[in-house]
Amino acid sequence: MTRAFAARSAADMTPVNVASGAQKKQSEFTTAAAHEFRTPLAGLRIQVQIAANTTDAAIRTRA
């Protein structure tokens, strides 16, 4: 970032791209972690919905 500012004039107020590899890695990690949490939670949610919507005791026990 220091090099990006050093190469500009004092009057240049255009945005500076400061995206780094660390930010990209953090974004990838967040995306992967969210997926890892959503998948089992979606399965659990379906099981709870099935159990809540049935009157069959055997199905409720399995769900």
C-alpha cells in the first residue's frame, strides 16, 4: 500500500486497490466454513420438520 501511495500525486484522490492475498484467503475460509455449518444444519432442520409434522411415533423417534 505504501508503494501505491508513493506513486501518486497529492491531488490524486482515486480509490486505491488494497486487496491482498490474506483478504482473499479469509474470504475463502469464511465461505467454506459457512458451507460446513449450513449442510448439517439443513439436515437437522429437515429431521425436525418431519418429526413436527407427523403423528407416527416410529417416525418421530427416528427423526
